[in-house]
Amino acid sequence: MNKKKLLTGVIVAAAVVAFFVFDLGRFLSLDYVKARQADFSALYESQPVAVIAGFFVGYVALTALSFPGAAVLTLAAGAIFGLVAGTIIVSFASSLGATFAFLASRFVLRDSVQARFGARLAEIDKGVAKEGAFYLFTLRLVPLIPFFVINLLMGLTKMKAGTFYWVSQLGMLAGTVVYVNAGTQLAKIDSLKGILSPAIIGSFVLLGLFPWIARRLLAPLIERFTDWWRARPHYALWAGRKPRSYDRNLVVIGAGAAGLVSSYIAAAVKAKVTLVEHHKMGGDCLNYGCVPSKALIKTAKLMRQMRHSQQYGIHSAEATMHFAEAMDRVAHVIREIEPHDSIERYTKLGVDVVRGSARIVDPWHVQITGDDGTTRTLSTRSIVVATGAAPFVPPLPGLADVGVLTSDTLWTLRELPARLVVLGGGPIGCELAQAFARLGSLVTQIEMLPRIMVREDEEVSAYARQALEADGVTVLTGHKALRCERTGAVKAIVVDSAGQEKRIEFDALLCAVGRVARLKGYGLEELGIPAQRTIETNEYLQTIYPNILACGDVAGPFQFTHTAAHQAWYAAVNGLFGFARRFKADYSVIPWATFIDPEVARVGLNEQEAREKGVAYEVTRYGIDDLDRAIADSATQGWVKVLTVPGKDRILGVTIVGEHAGDLLAEYVLAMKHGLGLNKILGTIHTYPTLAEANKYAAGEWKRAHQPLALLRWVERLHAWRRG
């Protein structure tokens, strides 16, 4: 705590001590005010300005310090100043004092509360930003809730002080009028209880609840009106274009994971849906990403195992790499999975699949140019844009001269590059760098940042680097690519490290520095739909036109196949049924994995993110080298690291490094999604011997660290007593 906070705390503490030591509360009793009413009134008649000023300052100080007695002072205001003047004075003084208490709470307490409850406070702040004024107003209407409690709690949020002031003044006005009016009849009041009868209290409670009840009952109508009002100027640009009837309920652009799931859901609920794809069904994941990369990784892993077969007692194993055949296997795997995403399958499911290019011409019409050159326009109630993303290729000088591979074009290779340079230290770059090194390429991986896999904890990045280097990858972090050069048949890339240039020769260059959303050519610009890095959507995946939605990589914020499919449900349902009810896309539990060997998988927070967000956490760690099945499989590298709320078993996040980490993570994803803690995992039977037991043992480590030691000592004494 800094000096200013300490000084503030000391002053407040001194004021509290003085209040009770000198028994200042006796001057704020009903009996005292009634006894001195005539004196106060006479003083007000002779010195009105001084009395008003003194009363105002005293009232502000009383409420700012959250001392009892504000109700008595409010009565006194009615008795001395009358209904109108008393209400004005008390209204401004109480609101100003409450704001000072609000600011003091924020200044002294917020940082410490943020450090301990950062995650929860962040969610509260989101709610306050959206509905804080409304919420505060209803609290102020209900006199049963102590106002000083509201002041202190709101100070812990990010509500603006100005908003707090005016809402408090408005919300407390009704209660202020009741008390000031009662004070005009002070002589007849025997106790504070007589001011607010059960009937009056009930009226205030109903008054406070009414806005919430009305809001919930009218929510669908309010949402529809809000959508219409915000979208009205955008739709006005297309006045007269809206059809009276529609050819389709939904048109989906793009047949990747997001588009396939969107169209499937629409067909499942008997909507008439058209899916448009100009290239390959299944999108990037099937054709260029997840599927081919994992097929190649499998081959690379087998090559590594054969090279190290002696550790299993096999000394005569030999492996000869036929790269073209390995890539043929990749193509075969794609063909095997293709029927799952084929035109034939989705046609059978009830989807009208069209091969061609789609362009949105207005909010209700999509122009489709087929592969055969024919053009037609479909009218539709809603549109889902699921156009995915493409590899990003940086504008390096000389890149065109040397040629570049991406995750899209890599699979056309039929000759293993002797020397491969991989640009990028993210998951894709790491996976492919390790795979090609295991297949026999001399791989150099270049990353501009200080470490690879920067979204993971430092120890995970260090482990990943160690794993890649063990397979022969030369990992160059802190190296910035400057340019490419070609001299005859010799290709090279020039990088900068700490001001020194370094030249690295290669036979092939693979660019894996990220992906960019496909935003051009679909009519988004003409419709004025904001789309910078991704298409801008609301929580319901709607654009500025509520009937035009986006999901998958083109919408962000994640670029995972499973999140694209997850978003697709919301896009389809909100597009079809949003006129009645909408659903907010839920990103609370998002898992992902990097398929280096051993794998890295994560869900929720890691230590790096927890520190950045100011979330208090506790770490439980279990080393897989202790696991029976891992020892039997010679797969002892890695660990399970669980972040929990301090002192509780509630899971904040999990990072698993090791064999089949992506599969092991599923148990934690389920637990976090449904609010299950480590005690539940510990109480679950896991098959022996399996790698999944690592999850149970991690939970056991947490339990061991939270043993009730005092109770166990008493139990030990009990057993000793029973032994005699």
C-alpha cells in the first residue's frame, strides 16, 4: 500500500475512533434533535446561510465516512428548513457524501480486491458498463439496503464517479422526500421505525423491483426495438429492396467448419438453406490445415520412433524416407475424410449446396456466380458469412524471387527440402518445423519475438524449444527477417539479431506467421459492414445488419476449427430465430492444443494470463514422469498444471504438456464448463493404467496440499487412544 492510501486509511480510522471515543453519536439521536429543535430553528432564522452551510458540510462528512445518523439529520432538515428547502439540501449533500465514500472505497480498496478477485471483478465491470446505472438506480429505490454498503461496493467497480453521483441523487430522491416530510412533523415522531411503515417499505421494494420485472417481461420486444433502431439508418440505404417473400431462410457463404455447421443446423430445423462454396468443401481445416498436418506429423513421429527403436529393445529397425509417398498418404487421408464434408452428404441432409462465388448485393439478396458461369440472385431472410482465413505472407523484399510456401501450398511438395526455413514461432510453425526435421530436413525456425509459442507460459515455451531442438531444429528467437536474396540457384534469407545481420541459406521457405480473414469480394464494403482484421459483430455474431451474421475465422477472435463450429450454432440459431430470442456466443471455456511432440494443450487461464489480468491463483502441478502408464510407454516428458482459486478447488485453467495432452484436456474442459472442481475429478474412477490417471493424480496433489492438518492431528490422537 502506498503512502497516500496509508494516510487516507489513517485519517478515516482516526475519524471513526474520535466519533466513538467522544460519543459524537449522542448529537445524532432523535431525542437530542427534538429537544433542540427550537434552538436550531431560532439559529436558522438569525443566520440562515451559516446554518445551511454548516448542516450541508456536516451531512456530507457523515455520509462520506459512513457514520450512522443520516436518517436523524434528514428529519432535522425537514424540521428546520421545511419540505422544499430540506429536500434540496439533503438531496445534494447525501449524493455528494455518497460519492466521496464511493471514491474513498475505490482509492483504498480496489487494488487489493482486484488482486484477489480480478476475474470476477472483470465480469462485474462488464455488467456495470452495460447496465450499471440501471442497477444502481433500483438499489437506491429500496431503503432496506443500507446506502453506505452500496457506496462502498460500487467503489470497487469501474463505474464513473459522475454516473454514480447523478444516479444516486435521482434514486435517493423518493426516500429523501419521505424522511424530510416526516421531519416537518418532528414533534409527533417517537421513533425512526414509525417513519417507514410496512406499507411504505413494501411500496419502495415494489418500486425498485418493477423496472427489473418489466425489463424481463419485455426483453424480447426491447431487443427487437433496439436492433431496429440501431439498424434503421443502415437498412434505410436499401429502401424498397426488401422483398415481400424470400427464396431462402438462410444463405451461408463458405463451406469450412463454420459454414458446414451453420447450414447443417438450419437444415436440421427444416429451414430452407443454401450453402455456397467457390473452392473446396471442408475448408482450410480439411484441405490445408488440421487434417494434412496431423497426417504428416504421424509419419514424422513414426520416423523418430524407428530411429530410436533401440530404447524399446529393437536394434535392427531401419527406415528409409520416401517423401513423395508420405505426401501421397496425406492426400489419401484427405480423400478418406472428404465424404464427411461432401456435397453429396450435405445435400442428403437437406442443404442446397452450390459451387460458385457469392456476393451480398443488399441485406436480403445474394448474387451467386456458379462455376459454370451462370449467375442468379437469391432472396433470403438471413445471411451467414463464414469465409474463413488465409495464410499471411509478409511483404519481405526479394520474397517473390525465392518463392514461398504456406500452409495452403505446402502439400503440393513431392521432394523433401534438404534445408528448410520456417518463418514463425507459433503453433503452426512449431508443428511443421518439428515434423520436417524428423523427416530429414535441416530446419531453421525464425521468430522475431524473444520466445516461441508466446501465448503459453515461459516454461512451456522453453520446453517446446527444447523438444524442437532435440529433433534437430535450429530455433532462432529474437531474429527479425529483413529480406530474401537469390544468387543463381542459391536462396537465402537475411535476418537481424541485436543489430547484426545474419544470412541463412535454404532450399525452401515456409511462411507460418499467422492468418488473415477473407474479407474482400463478398460485398461487405458496399454494405458498409465494418471489417478491419475481422468482421465486426456483436455478442450475437450479428453485424450492423442484424440479419447478416458472421462466424469462424472471419469473425474471430479465435482461429480454431472447434470454435468455428461452436460459433456456427449461434450464428445459425440467431439468424433463424433471432426475431424471437437471441443467444450470446459463449467463450468462457475454450480449449486448444499445439501438436508438437509431446503435445501442449490448454484451457482457461495460464500463469502468464492470470498475472496480466490480476487474477489471484494457486498452482497445482503433477509430473507425468511419475505416472505408471507414461513410464511403461517411455513417454515421461511433461506435466499437468492446474490453476485454482486460492484455497478452493474451482479450476481457473489447465495446461498439460505430454503425450496425448489434447485428449487428456477434455476432462478439464467438461469440469470447467459445468462448474466441477478438483474434488470431483479426484472422486472419479480412472482406468488403470492410462495416461488419463494424470488428471486424477493432479487433483490428488491439490488435495494433499489442502489437508485439514488440525483435524488429522485429532484423528491421530483418536487412533492412539483406541489402541490403548
